[in-house]
Amino acid sequence: MSETQVQMEQALDRIARAIDRSSSVSVSVQLRGAIEFGIASGELPANARLPSVRAMAARCGLSPVTVNGVYTALQEAGHIEARVGSGTFVSGNGPARAGGAQLRLLDRKIAELVRLGRQCGIGPAELSMRIAIAQPDPRLPMRLLLVGNFHDATEAYAAAIRPVLPDGDTIRAATLSEITARPPEDVDLIVAPRTLRTQVQPLFPELDIVDLTLIPNEATRVALASIPTEARVVGYTYFPSFLTIMKAGIMRFAPHVSDLSMAVRGEEGAEAAIAAADVLIYATGAEYLLDRIRDGQTAFEYRHTPDNQSMRRDLLPAIEAARVAQQEKDAVT
């Protein structure tokens, strides 16, 4: 079994264990949200094969009808794809495409350069030498827009990305609600969590979208590992679809915790669960709960950060591909 598939299996095991049949959130919403956020976090890697409907149903203790409905919705949203004769896979239509397009463009340019060199009587050795000493054209600056759900978190994601950007490139943050009415025009490339792709793409039909891969940040991982073993822990989320993947993350980084329950905003019993908790872990967007913390109660945010490996593997090649495409467009016009 490949490393990618091993990673997939481990993530699916955590998702299956995290599904809460006693929650007011339907199991179909839980499963769909868990898979969506698993893809966005990179735990369910692009092009990894998902279990069949029946296998997933057996794994999670759900009906095949429920799982089939979730798979259908995810496929319609572009998160997964069915490949005839092979099965169902996490969609690979994100940033990997940009890298491949960039390399194909490079190959074409090299072929053109070799032909031009021959016409000028220049052989491969001299051509290589000329390439080595050539000065690059001035870099066309790229303007990136990072789209998220919550202002503070999205700003923090942008701040984490800026240090890895090539010189001259910029990134600014905006929430989906801020740009829905009037999408900005001075943008060359969109960056967004995969879960927002279907909402963001219609706003920028001519621009590529790079999927932002998120992982729990270091402070969150340290806080989870530091929870006392005997603590009564409650995880609280603003969005029902985030319940299962948040629970799976807590279980992953705090496996020593045995008393864990989850609550969703507006759910019956949520207030009582929060009041009784020793440790409250709240998802981004639920900071208002801090006003209710009692003496002796610990609370911290379950917060994400962009994955460094994904930024270098996916985002930077996508930026260069967008830069080349824009330069080609400018040359034509």
C-alpha cells in the first residue's frame, strides 16, 4: 500500500470513529463535512482512492443510501470524482494541474529555443552557455487574493503565506461575504480552502483557484497534547459540517482524553455541556464563548494554519504558472 493510501486509511479511521450518531447534526452532514475538511486539510490527499459506497457504509456504520448521497453531493461539488472501472477518488483538479501546465509550457519554449538556435548556427553547448549567463526578464508581480470565512483567521492565513511568496508578489485577505457583492478586479490568482471552491469560482470565472491546505497550528497541537487525562472536554463548532473533522483532530492530537463530547451552535444541550466542561475547545468563529468561561475552566481555539509543505509544493508552482500565462497574454496584446 502506498504512503498516500496509508495516510488516507488513517484519516478515514479517525473520521469513522468521530461520527456521533447521538448528535443533532445528521450523520450525512457529519460525513460530508468530514470528507470536505479532510480534503482541505490534506489528510485525504488528491488522487487517493476512497472506499466504495458499501465499504464506507460498513466502516462508518451507516446505510449505503446515506453514503451514496454524500458521495453524489461531493462529486457534484467537484471534491471527488468517479473513474470508470477504477473507483472513486479525491479530485486532483487543484494546484497539481498548474504545475503540469507550467512544465508543458517550459518544454514547448525549450523546443522553440533549440530550433531558433539551429537557425542561428548555435549548437547545444553554446545554447546552454547562453542560457546559463542570461539575465531573466523583470518578474511580473502577481496579486493573490485569499478568501476565507472569518476575517481574523483569513488574515492570519495570509500572514503565514507572505514569507514564502516570491519577491514582488502580494497577497491580501478577504472573507467570502466581503467579496460576494463586488468581487475585486485587481487579482491574478485566488487562494481558498477547497470547501469554498464552488462558491468562489463563479465570482472569478476567468481566474485559477489554488486550494489552501490547512493543518492545526502548533499552538493548537500543543494545547491538545497538554489537556489533563481526566479532564471533561467539550469541542464546540460554529458549523455543523465541521463537527466530525474537528472531533477527529482532537482525537488525533489528544488521544489520552477519554471524556470528549461535541456541541454545535444552537444545539439543544450545548449550553449545559459548555458549562460542565473542564476544557472547552472552540472552532474559529466561536470566540464569543470566552465571555462565558468560569473560574477554573480552560478554553482555547482550534485554529488552523497553512501547511508549509503544500505551499511550496502546490502554491508556488501555481503562482509561476499564472505568471507565465499572464506574460503570454500580455505579449499577445
